[in-house]
Amino acid sequence: MNKKSGDQLNFSAETGNIELLYAAIQDDPSILENIDTIQFVETPLHISASRGHLEFATEIMNLKPSFGMKLNQQGFSPIHLAMQNGQKAMVSKLVGINKDLVRVKGREGLTPLHFACQNGEVELSAEFLTACPDSIEDVTVRGESALHIAVMNHQFGTLQVLVGWLKENCKTGARMLQNKIFNHKDNAGNTALHISSLRSEPKVTS
């Protein structure tokens, strides 16, 4: 990737300018492919997602869907950055394009659902579970589930969303999943209920 086209590509992402995106591609037709070969890299999608450029991000996702799964040098995916920067419309757009982005593990194994539970993002937590139910089973490098994270961060709004969702799914025959999540132990051997009890906080199952 030559410097001119690289700078042009980054500027197009920063400004959300699709015309400049294609100018960079015309200058270097392999520019997106070359970026894709790098394991940890800040892609144009990272830049546009953090700035909330919806149309540009959609264009990039159409051209290079794999960019949605990429981690930058800090260990964050585009959807992680969108959440960090309060770009909720961008988060919804990305999940709408590819629901599996909810399960992308960033640094320390944190997924977007974990992020939402950590920060008390009630609406996003519900949206993620609806779009990608399997994300409830993801755990961090410390073995922490979304339930663990909600309890540890005193985010009882998101905790209620998780518990309510599990109970609702139990009604449709997913009792084994409910038991699996409630009984899951982190690396320290604690369930979310145990942590809740240790901290004298409302019970997970209440």
C-alpha cells in the first residue's frame, strides 16, 4: 500500500467520504485486500465506526465484510469502538448487517454483549440477545459470563435483561441453557449468584 493511497483511504474514513474511498481504491486496487492480510490493524471500518459515519461503514462492510471481525492494535473491533464512542446507531447498523459481530472477542475476551453489561447499556443488551442468542454463552479470559460482568459492575438494569431473557427462553424449552448460564463458574470458581451473595447485592435469580 503506497502512502498516498493509504492517507487518502484514512481521510475518507475519517470524513465518511465514499468518493474518496473509491479514489483510493482506483489508485491502489489491492489496498483493502492488503489491509485484510494484517492480523491487528485499524481498518477504515474502525475509523468510520468510531465516528458514526453510517453510510461509509455500510459501504466498507459490503466491500470487505471481514473488516467487522478485525481487531486493532489495542484489541478492539469496529463495534467495540462504536460502543466506546457512544455511536449506538452505528452499533445497530453493524449488528443488522452481521449479527455474529455480537460475538467478536476483543481484548481480555470481552464481547460487545460483555461491554454492554459492563456499562449498563440496557437497550443494547436486549438488542444483542435478540439478534444473537448464542452470545449469552460467551465468556471472557477470566471465565466471566455476561451475568458475572453485570453483577460485578453493579449494573442491575442489564442484569434484569439477562435474567428475564433466560427465563423467557426457559419457557420455550431452553431450561438446560438457563441452568448452564446460572451455574457457570468463572476461573475463580464463582457463579454470578455466588458473587452477588458475597457482595450482599440482589440475587441474580430474583
